[in-house]
Amino acid sequence: MKLYDSIINETDLILQAGVCRHTPPDPARIWKDRKESELIMLRDAAFELGGSGHNSVNYTCVTTTPNLIPEDEIIVCGPDLPDIREDVPFARIILLETEDLMEQTDTEKAYRAIRDIEFIRYHVFPAGYMVRVSSTSNEEQVRVSRKVVNAGIRFAYVGGTYIRKYHTLPLVKHVRVIFVTDPATVAALLPYAEKVDSITKTLTHILDGLPTDCGHCKMKSVCDEVEGMREMHLGKKRD
Ligand code: SF4
């Protein structure tokens, strides 16, 4: 599936323009996942990522293109958690290499796979790191407790928590987790969340059994723009 590839490539270009640090996940330093949400009171918080009206954005892209996401990796652009002193803009982006969902003859299985990937987006709970994701606005705020900042939490460790969770899905091959706190880079990434959302919604509608009359379809603008979407639905060619 290559529906998200142009967004993955454009995200890469934006990151290349900034100063980003790349690290592989360290299995010995994966931050604890609490398995359920944790309430952190404002008085116990060191700062909020995406808080105080700062920009925030969150999106997830899937690809099957070889070597686009060749390995598990964490990328951090901007100050890391130990260096943040106040609320900052924030982006968290997940890029996944998976088995080809569309080549699965079982549509129900492909549909479930998309749902499972979406589910994980809202169900990772790093300790002392209270995530609030908005499914309607694609924003993500994170309240980070003073306690875990003092304990040495870093994005690389939290990234390890996300990577481990995504690997619980058998179809996931590689995971790239990107954390951005650099204001200019966050601002540049903002428009992509909406595009990703449109593609994912169209995809789930297609798997849902959407009729194939393009002339009367509300997804037409997405299919006009995203290479491979129309062919996938009408079955002329597989990505
Ligand atoms: S291919 Fe046509 S019918 Fe299918 S989702 Fe796109 S516009 Fe709608």
C-alpha cells in the first residue's frame, strides 16, 4: 500500500530541514507502559507538550514500500524532555511498514488491521506521561510529571514504549516514532494530519463496502488527489 507514501516523503523532507537526532530503540530503556490512563494533576506537572495553546499535531502513516521505513527508529527534533522548562509546541508522528493489507483476500481482516493500528494510537500510556489525543482535531497534548522528569525520562525511552506496543500487531514490520518540539518544524507538519485523516477515512469506507459510483461519492476529492486510491477501490490495479 502506497497511499501514504507522498506524505511520508514530505514529512522526511521537513525533518531534514531541521536538526533531528536519530536513535534505534534500546530494549533495556523502554519506558514503563501503565496499560491504562493516568491522571496527572497540573500542580504535579513539569510542563505540557502542545499545552497553553501551542500547536500540536499527531498522525500515523502506513506503507509497504521496501526501504521507506527500513528499521525501528526514534527521531527527536527540538529539545528533549530533560531540556524543556515550559509548555512547548508538539508533534508525534508514527510511520509504519506493514505487510500489504490490501493484498489480503480477507477484507474483514484488512479492516480489522486498520482498526487495530488506530486503536494503538490511543492506547499507549507511558508512566508519568499523560497523553490526551483528540480524534476530531488530530491534536495531542501530553502532561509530563515532575517526578518522571527528575527520574530522567527521554523521548527515546517513550518511543521504545510505542514501538513495543505496535509490534504486538503481527502485520507490523518496522516502526518509526517521531517527536518534534521545534516550533517551526511542528508548524510545517500541521497540514499533513488532515490529509492523513482523509486517506484513512476513505480507506475504511472502501473496506466497509462503499458503493463504486465516483460521480456521487463524497470521497471523490480524496481519490482525485491520492495516487492509487481509485484503482484500489475499483479493482483495476493493486498498489
Ligand atoms: S474510487 Fe470512486 S467510489 Fe471509490 S471511494 Fe473513490 S470516489 Fe468514491
